[in-house]
Amino acid sequence: MNDVHAAVESRVRDALARETNPTRALESAVGLLRAGVPHYDWVGVYLLDGNELVLGPFAGRSSPHTRIPLGRGICGAAACEQATIVVDDVTTDTRYLACSPDTRSEIVVPIMRDGTVLGEIDVDSDQRAAFGPRDQVLLEEIARLLAEKL
Ligand code: SME
């Protein structure tokens, strides 16, 4: 990770270490990620509720997708596959559910505990192919930290 990613990971780790309330833990992580990495234009958390992903805390433009059925969108695909999905160009991915016309790329990282999906972190960028290995490592670590708080 470069300095930006390392600094954000450290800030989130510090904030979560003293947070016992699950909603506030999610709000802190979302806010610190959005503020700390310039190409993170929208950051949100979806939580699994039955067969739907329900939008929780987010930072950025409001999204029309407040409930996403499993299997729909990039979000639903990542939950079903229990794996991170990176889309370099959302205009070429037929699964993509548009949140903003300005979004160009997206990364979705499942939040898992004991092999079960609890939710996921979704990050959109207005830059094409904005997300690389450093973003994936950072967000997968934050997802692990959040799983301990849910
Ligand atoms: N793009 C997501 C939907 C959520 S919005 O980006 C906030 C998807 O395709 O699942």
C-alpha cells in the first residue's frame, strides 16, 4: 500500500478499536475511507437482510439502490460469489446498476465472518480503472475489521 492507503488503514483501525456500536463503526469507516482516498467518490456499506442487500451508512451522492436482491448488480454478484469484484469500466458490465452517471469504475468487497456474508463495502470512482491491488488489500482489511464489529 502507498502512504495514502496506509494512513487511511491506520485511521480506520484506530477509530474501530474504540468503537463498540456497529452502526457508528460502519459510519466511521465509510467517512474515513471517503475522506482519505481521493479517487473514492462514493463509499457505502450494504448489509445482508434475508435475500437482499440493504444500504447502510454511505458517503457521497444519494443512491437509488437502497435494496439490492442477491444476484443483482455488482453488489449482488460479489455477495453470491463471496469474493471481491473490481470493474474497471462499468459501462461494459451488463450486471452494473447505475448509482451516478459520473461513475466509471467500482470495487465491491464482501464483509464475511465464518464463511458467511454479513454485508459488503462498495466504492465507486469517477475515474476509469481507478482500483488496483492496493485498494483491494486496504478494503479487504477494513472488511475484516468491520466483521468483528457487526
Ligand atoms: N453499482 C452497484 C449498485 C450500488 S451503487 O453503486 C451505490 C451495483 O451494480 O450493484
